[in-house]
Amino acid sequence: MAVRIGIPGSLLYFLYYPTWNTFFRELGAQVISSGKTTREMLDLGVKEALADACVPVKLYFGHVQALARQVDYLFIPRVVCLNKETTYCPKFLGLPDMIRHSLKNVPEIIDTRMDVREGWNALAGAYDRAGRALGAPVRLIRRAFQRAMAAERQFFSLLQEGWQPAEAMQMLEKGIRPGEKPPEGNPVFAVLGYPYIVHDQYISVGLLARLKKMGIGVITVENLPPKVLSRINLHLDKRLFWTLGDLVLRAHHFFLRQKTVDGVIHLTAFGCGPDSLVDKFMEMAAREHPDVPFMSLSVDEHSGEAGLATRLEAFADMVKRKRCTVSAQGNFPPRGRILSQFQNVDGRSGQPGDPAPPSQ
């Protein structure tokens, strides 16, 4: 029987599951994901994780427990840096140790370190160590790595066409094309935040689905090529230290300056240290661009649907009234396909692993 590899369906799963899934399957392993978040997973995570951990980390603990008895190995990479400039949240760096020392009876953890600052072939070396942990031959590991990188490029290409991670994964795995996007004339909101909050349907209380049901188009950070975001001048003394926070803030500035969306929603997790800074910067930037409505929503393990739905509906109604007023005055700008201007940036699509120059 093939060795079973467990990949928790949280945190960087929303960006790199196609990569990791392809790599281990090419090595002959059976990949098992914990799937979508459930209330039971959240309850398990809240019980076992540290009380002051943010809700995404608590969720991760729950996903691990859901997988523990089904697999031979857990893949929990120690992701440090993938762009040579910024690093991931320190909780990501210590995640394998947190799981190993907090939960009992978990299978062996493959915790290969990924830090591209260690050399030009550091990423290939990280996957090589992961493959060797399974006893795979070098030739097979190299081929698996190449195919995993090809799957990653294809995945991020779909994201930059306007699809969201769940839709892109479905297209890659099953060849099923999701439903059509809202008509071009409908309002468009930028929903900004970390992918493991925005795209987790349970903890986000189905925010993206709610907006689409209202007939509102949605664009997220993942839909923008990092090569575009890297050119945004944030007018800060130095670049933000955290990878995902830096991308969120750059996307916010882009939308405010280009005015390609009707509103911006920042979805943040209560108790997130980096986000407490990012959200403040976003609020300050929004004050300088009052013509683009901005709202910040904070979620935690106690968030309920009613409160979020009420705020979301009120925000959407306000934006729609504003559009009607501006359109009646003849000042409403035509909105083409927002992402069309980003295709083939510098001859190819970008992805979160691409090097990006620091702020000017």
C-alpha cells in the first residue's frame, strides 16, 4: 500500500496545495487532505492550541487532529521565505514544533525548511529533503519537483485570470469549470486579507459566496501578479517584514490609486499581531482616498453569521447608492475587465514565490 501523506487544509494550503499534492503523488504517495473547515475542527483546535493563538493557527490544530489517524506522515513545512525579501509569520516558522509538542499521537512530521535566501537551489533542496524522508530515489524526486513547479505555475496562472483558489484547484484536479462570473456592469469589491482567512468558507462565514450572491464581483490579493504589486510605492521608511501582510497592503494601495473597484473590504483575524499593524496602515491610506469605500471586518472563533451579514449588506447598499449617484452625474468611469491589464506582465505571470524589489 502506498504511503499516506496528510496535508492540513488550512494556512498555506490555499496557496501551495496543488504544488505539494503534485510532488508527493509523483513520488507514488497517496495524498490525503483534511478538506474544508468544520465546527468540530475548530472546537478541537481551540481546545488544544494556546489560548492567545490567532484563530487560523487554532484551526490548523483542528485540521491536524482530523488527519492524524488517517495518514502515515504529516507534511508541515517550515516556510520561512519564498521571495528573498520578506518572511512569513513566526507562527508558520514554529508550526511543526507547536504541533509536535502540543498534540499526542500524531504521525511523523515532514518539516522541511523552505528559505530561498539560503542559495539559488534552496527550494529544490527543500523538496529533495522531503522526498528523502520517504526514501524516494534522487531521480524520482527531481522529476517530482519539476512537475510540482509546473503545477504551481499553472495554478497561479488561473488565479491571475480571476479565479479564486478553490475554483482553480477544482479546475486543475477535475477539469470542471466553475460558474460564470457576475456581469461586467456589476459592482466589484476587493476583498483583502490572508488567503487562509479569506478563502476558508467557515471562518470567513462564507464572505465571498455572500458577495457573489448579491451580484457583486470579487477580486482578491491572489488575483494580482506580485510583479505588479512589487512596483507599488507604499511611502514607508522600509518594507514590511511579513510576506502576506506586505502583499495585502500593496494590493490595498493599488486599488485605492487605480480606482478599479467600488469598495475594499479587509478581512482580518482577531489576535493577529502583523494584521494589527497592516490594518492601521490600510485605514490611514483609505482616509487619503475617501472616494473608495473601505471597511474592516475582524473574525474569530466566536464570529456569527448574523453580525457579519448585517455589516456586509449595509456596506454593499451604501456602495450601490454611491454608484447610482455618481452614474447619474455622468462621472461614473467605465469598468472593463479588471484583470486584463495584468496578463503576461513582463512576459509571464507572477506568483508569491517570485523575487520582488523593495519599496522605493
